[in-house]
Amino acid sequence: MNSERKQLFITHLFDAPVETVFQAWTDPEQLKHWYAPDGCTIEFRTIDVSPGGSFHSCIHDPVHGECWIKGTYLEVTPNRRLVFTMIMSDEAGNSVRSVAAGKSQDWPAHQTATVTFEELGAQTKVSIFQTVSEEEAMKTGAYQGWLKMLGRLSSLLVEI
């Protein structure tokens, strides 16, 4: 992948306090309800949202099949910041090349996501930076997937 390409960056404003939004990103029960695009579900084999903790998950997509990911939480700063790796894997948790996981050869097998939370009065601004080119993320649908997931989270937070 050309490192000169613009990396994925998305911001979203939630009508909820920062503590509520951060909890939605770190509580496995809440993640199950929004951390997959519309029409898809997510399954967590393991999840430990703490520094050095890890996860192994699968997004089940009725059109595109399964997408297994594993990763490690590098930073968990309550109500401020999450940093975690995202590594393509198989169902057993073995790392796999992007092409073997059904992605294009330009999709990085290893990425890092940084999510920041900023309190703006009664609202929360979430910014997501992911080490994949924005162009590739748009081509594969990952960019749109993030937007859909953030929309799902917005709807859930209204219900809380």
C-alpha cells in the first residue's frame, strides 16, 4: 500500500454524554448491538477491553460472508481514547493474509484504529483514525460500514 495515500478519518457527533458513548465502545454487551453494519451481526469469541487485552470477533454479513478480526487494545483511557490493532484472522484466531480473508491485496492485514472521545457540552464528538487508505476503505465498503455502525450507535443511545 502506498503510504502517501490519505488514511481513513471519520468524525461523528452523538447526542449523549461522553461517559455513555465511551461505555458503548467498551461494554461487550453494548458492542453486540451496534458494532456491525446494517443487516450484519457481530460475534465476539473473546473480548477484554483493557490495556493489553484482546478480542477475536466475526462480522457475519449475509451477502459477503464472514470477516474474522483479532486485535489487542494498546490504550484504554476512559472517556478519552481507545487504540487497538485489527488483524485479519480465521475462525481459529490465526493471522491470515488479506486476500485469504476475502479482501483485496491492497487491504492491510494489520491496522491500528485510534478512537478519541471529546465532550462538547451534552454531546460527544468521536473521531476514528484507521491505518488504511481512505480510498481502499471506500472501495471495499469499510468506510461506509463505519458510517452505518455509528448511525446504529446513535439510534441506540437515543433509547438509553
